[in-house]
Amino acid sequence: MSARDYLRTGLELFHDRRLSDLSYEHFQVALGNLAISIELMIKAVLACKNLTLVLTDLPLELEVLCICPKDIKNDSLFQRFSVDLQSGVFKTGTFDECLSKFYLFFPSVRERLGAHMGFLSRHRNVCVHSAFPSFRRYELDRFAYTALLIFDAVRETDAFRFSPYFLSEKDAKFIADFEENRIRKVEEAITKAKEKAKSLNGSQLRCTDSDWEHLAIECPICGNSAFLVGYTNFDVDQVTESEYNPYLTFHANEFYCEVCGLKLDDYWEIHQAGMNTEFDYTGKLDQWYADEYGYDYM
Ligand SMILES: [Zn+2]
């Protein structure tokens, strides 16, 4: 079965169970199919760009052939490995490894869906191979929402241009419901956190330990220290033909305050709560070079 087949099967089962309002344990097969579809579509996109992005431990000759196919004049080399390539002899990289590579080609997916993909990465093994974890309805929905949006993002790539997945009426209705429910979800989370904050006696928690994936900020509800979770991205602006300005940006895609309990599950929810999702880290470039390359970069 292909990524598209798993997606179609997973969504049909998901809609069927969701609309009939069955209990959560009936979602196991649907989520298993959706998790497999997401992994396959990411690997298909990478494989179309270059097989070495997906396959690990390739024989040296095959690796060179994949990287520089036009420069290798030995036709028999490909024939020697063609059966193995079609037989699935070679291992593929882990989901997280492939996801990190995928983000390099689709940075906007990381920004918009990074938190959902992180959730999926943490739960995919248990959904595919063993007992279904105890999920809330929102957590079930974010699996299907992520699968649909990832497929939408890769629709125009070589891997899927000639075999796209077209949204069904149920898919479109589900996406609209999910996005509408998020507005209510954020409002309820803020109301609940404000209620809890009323019983607190002033600020209690102070913490400034930020790193490249966590940024300590003041909670907008209770004023205590809380963390934005996300990632730091290095990029450059070209000023002239030979002059470049490097810059760093922290992108937030989750927020949690331990004191008032305010929890926001993706970049959109953080934005909806009136908080920034991007922070300029350019002043920390020296530290970034030191952490990335292990020495002071001057
Ligand atoms: Zn708080």
C-alpha cells in the first residue's frame, strides 16, 4: 500500500468512528494507518529528491551512484543493485531523522505543524505496534489534522504530483471544525488559567534558564515564569553579492505554565492567546556558533 492508500483508509476509519461518537479505543486502527501514512509520505518526498536521504548503510558504490548518477558511466552498477532496491533490502532512517531532513525542504511545515509532529513522533510507535494510549478527543483529532495538512503541503512535489490525495467533504468539514474548536479551546484554557490565578498569592516562580529549544517568559495570565517550547533557526540575509548578514530566530510552538496551568499546543494557539511566536536571537550568534561547531567562531 502507498502513503495515499494508508491516508485514505485511515481517514475513512477516523471519520466513521468520530461521527458515530464511539469510545476512544475504537480509534486504534485509524490512528495506526494515519501514522504510517505520514511517515511514508515524508519518506517518499525525500526519496524522490535523493535515495540517500532515506536509505541508510548503502554500499559505497550505490551511495555514490545515487548522489552523482550522471557522472557514473558504469551502467551495470545500477543493474547490480536494482533488485535489492526494489526488494527493500536496505534500511530506512528513523522517523525523527527523516523528519529533520523534511523540515529543511519545508520550513513552514515545521513552524505551523512542528508541535503536532512532535506529538505524533512521541506516540507513533505505540499507535502502530502496541496498545492504544489514552487520548483526549483533541489529541485524536490532531493526528488526522496533521496528516491532512502534511499531505496538502507535499501535494505539488514530484512524489505526489501525479497521484494527489483530494480532500473529501468529510475531510474539509473536519478541518473547518478542528480550526473552529481551537478558538474555543484557547478561550477555555485562558478562562481556566485566570480562575486558578485568582487563588495564587502573587508571583511565585522565577526562572530564566532558556536554551535553543526553550524560552523562559512571563506568563501572560499569572505573571510567573513559564516556558515557550520551540526551535531556533539560523538563516542569512544577502546584503550585497559578497556580503551576508546571519541571523537567528526562535520559533515558539508550545507553551506551558506550571503555576496557572495555561497550556497552548501549537504556534497558532500561542498567537491566538496574544503572545509572540517569533523572537530575534541574533544577539546570541556567538553562543550558537560555539554550541553548533564546538569552538568560538570569529
Ligand atoms: Zn501562568
